[in-house]
Amino acid sequence: MGAGCLQPAPLILRYVMSSLEVVFEVPEQIVAGLATGSLQRIGGVIVESDSKQVVTWLRDGVARRGVDDNVLPKSFNSILAATGTQANFGNILSAFTVGGQILNLAVTAVSFQLMMQKLDRISKDLTLTISREFARDRLREFRVALEAARDVFEVMNADNRKSAMRSAIDGLNRSRDYFFEEFQSLIQEPSDNQSLLAAKYLLILGMHAAACRSRCFLAGEEVDLAKSRLAEDLPVFLEHTQQLVKALLGKRSAIYLHKDIGAADMACFLSVQQWLHSNSSLSSPLDASLLFQIVDELRVDFWNSDLLPLIEEDNSFPAAIARTSGQLVGELAGRFGLLESAGNKAVGRSEQLIDNLTHAVVLIENYERLLGFEMEVREFRLASGKQSFQEWSRLVNEEDLKEYGIGIIVDRDRLDRLAA
């Protein structure tokens, strides 16, 4: 391994079972597996790429730490950035993790104080894009539901906990349904970019509601309900995420292969396209045969003679494009600032394309974290000797998370079997 690779943390290592270890930096074996593609991260779990067997669970204390210093621990960034392409997802996701627009990595070890901070940040952004008063009312209702969920974790009396759980889950279900309804109304309208961003915030809030509901079920030891509700939600969130990602990239997404788009951003675009075409993780290495299919679908817009303007004698390319208003070549050139308005300002910029691509990556990351939640709920009892949710939650100490920013539960036996 190179000098820059992270080594297992030597100071704090807690054995939970014979095969489970808790560390606070990424073990070399995980770094190597992510680099070669034999392992992949799906939200808050790291799995063997072929079998999808979980070998590592991630615990996230980063957002709490990051709120103060806006810096993510190296161990966290190395996991976020793990990919077989040139796309640096770590850089893309870091600011959004700190800014609250990304779900935590795990269903455990997330304080409700932190969740409220995230809600406040997202709500502020959302109310800038949606001025309707009832939208703010629904956000207040969501906050009430989160407060009820907090009681599920803090109330000691079993009967009171059950009552709080019913209240919280009812409120979270209403909030999630509202977010879905508003999302659909925004995405089905002829959307400008502002309405797409509003749809993005609503979808993320819906994901927060679904994740919090799962935590409530788990806190009440209703593991089967947590699994079944997540299994019902995932296809809906996948459909909505795909719908919005396609809208963000636009109908003529071949523009992302334009020479003015940097290589890393183009690689990111291809990774997003691969995710849209397959069940692979966003960070999976690009598959050559699938990449051919993607390019084959896009190249219809590369050279379309019906859309090419007639170049006049002066060979003024921007002027000729201006006479093809609404046609593809003019649209693409305009988005790169080749056309100018009366105020001599460029119509569209490549930066807008990159911003939309970044929002697409954030949405996919959030969906994959929900998918990781489902894997964790399905796996944690198997991996921990059928421990309770409370016991599983305490495997990584909250104070350690505050200090290190991330905790990593490694199933050493599984990892060694995969390497054998």
C-alpha cells in the first residue's frame, strides 16, 4: 500500500464478539478492497461486490463534528471517495454531509438534536424555493413528529414508549406522504431549475422521515416491521430518485460529453448513467459493456444533421446558431455561453450543468444510504448474535464518535474468508 493509505487505528480497538472489531480508521484490507472493486460501499455498509454480503458497518458522528469545523476526518473521506472511476465523490459529498442534506450512514448512533439541526438547515433552503405557507406548516408538523420520535428513545416506561411510538410513526407517515405529494406536483410541472431543487429537498425530507420511522420501529424492537416498511419504501424512493436525476441531467444529457466538461465531471456523469441503467452502486467501477450501451444511446445527439444550421458566408457560428432557436445545437451552445442576451450576459453556463450533476449525486447517495439501512436491519442480528437494537447501537461509543468522527464495525471473519 502507498504511504497515503490509512492503517488500522492501534489505540482503540474493542472486541464485541470473536469476529467483530470496532476501529476508528479504515483498515488496510477495506481500503484495498474498495480500490480494486472487490468491495463496495452501499450507504453505510461495505459489502463484497459479488455476494453483497456485509463485511463492515459504518457509524457516523461526522456531521456533528463537521458543523463546527467544516472538515471531515480523512477516514470518512477515504470511504466516500472510494470508486473505480475518476469521479471524486468524496469532494462532492463532503459539503452536503456537513450541510445536512445527506442521511447519516447508519440507523444507529444518530442524536435527535443532530436530526433537528439537519431539518432546520433543509427547511431554510426549502422555504427559499417554496413560498407557500402550508409548506412551512407541514415542516412544523414534521418537527413535531421528530420530537415524538425522540420520546421513543428517551422514555423509560414501556407503555409510554409504545404510545410515543404510535404517535411518532403516525406523524412521520403523514409527513412522508405529504413530501411525496408535493414532490410529484413539482416534478410533473414544466419545471425550472428552482422547482427541481425544491423537489430535491422534499425527497430528502421524505427519506429522513422513512429513516426515522425505521429507528422508531427498531427502538421498540419491532425489527420485522422495520424491515418490511423499508422494503416497501425502497422501490418508491428509487423511482422518485431516478425521475429527479433524469430531470436534473436534462433531456439532452449528451452535453456532459462536451469537451468543456472536465474529465472528472464526465466520469461522474458516466457513473450516474451507469447507476440509472443498472443495480450497481454509484461508486462501482465503470463496466465497459454497459458504458458502450450508454454512449450508444447518447450519440444520437452527437451529429444530427437535421439540427445543424446552414453556415452563411461569414461563417459566424454563434450567429448561425441563433437562427436555430429551440433546436439542439443552439440549445447546447447556449448552455455553454455561446449565445448572448441583450444585456451581453451568457445564456447558461457549464457550471449549471455541474451543479445539477452534483445534486444528482447527492440524491443517489441518499437513496443508497436508505438501501444500506435495509441491509443493516437485515444483518445486524445475524452478525451480533441476535442482540437487541439497543445493544447493537451501543457497539460504538457516542463519545468516541464525537472524537474520531466515524466508527467502523468490521466482521473480521467474513473479511478474512473473502480474502482467502
